[in-house]
Amino acid sequence: MRITFAAIVIASTLALQACNSPAIPPGNYGSVAGTITSTSGQPIAGVTVQVDFGPSNVSGPDGKYIVNNVPITSASSPAHVEVTIVPSGYRKPSPRDDVQVVAGQTTQNVNFVLQPG
């Protein structure tokens, strides 16, 4: 009985790791990328962007971010992309509900402008 349980635990762990692997085949996944800026056009680092309440990533010093391993979507059912965490002094912008994710490709220019607040 212990061998079976251990095998299940190992298999489950490997399956979960595969979900977060950048080597996932592109057949059912794509990426979303963009830039986070202030109203004056300055890049903002440390902003968390999340896609469909799943994968997320943080913008770098140049304000750019990329979220990988995003399940594909269709034009009739686009992805929901939102800023979930912003640095102090800024307000969260409205989410984007117009982003189509294509298998094996990066959907570019999903940009956000943060208002002071």
C-alpha cells in the first residue's frame, strides 16, 4: 500500500511541476506581454499582471512584463487580463477583457497606464 501511495504522490508532484514549466508544448498555451507606464509615460516596475485569474508575472525596471503558459482563448471568449498589485502611490487600472491568446504565440501590447492615487 505504501508503494502505491508514494507513486501517486510522485506522479502528482511531477504533473504539477509540468504545469509551471516553460517547456510546456505550445499546442494549448500562449503568452501575454506588455508595458506598464505612468500617465507621464515612465515605466513602472513591480506591478503584478494576472491572466484569467491564473498565471501572473511582475513588470521589470523597464515596465515590461510577460505572462507565459496562458491557456489559449478565442475571439468570442477572450482572456481577462488585470493588474492585481500596484506600487504605493498608484491606482489599479481597469482590466482588459479583449485579449486573444493564440497557441505558441505572444499577444503583444497588452499595456496598462497607472494613474496616481
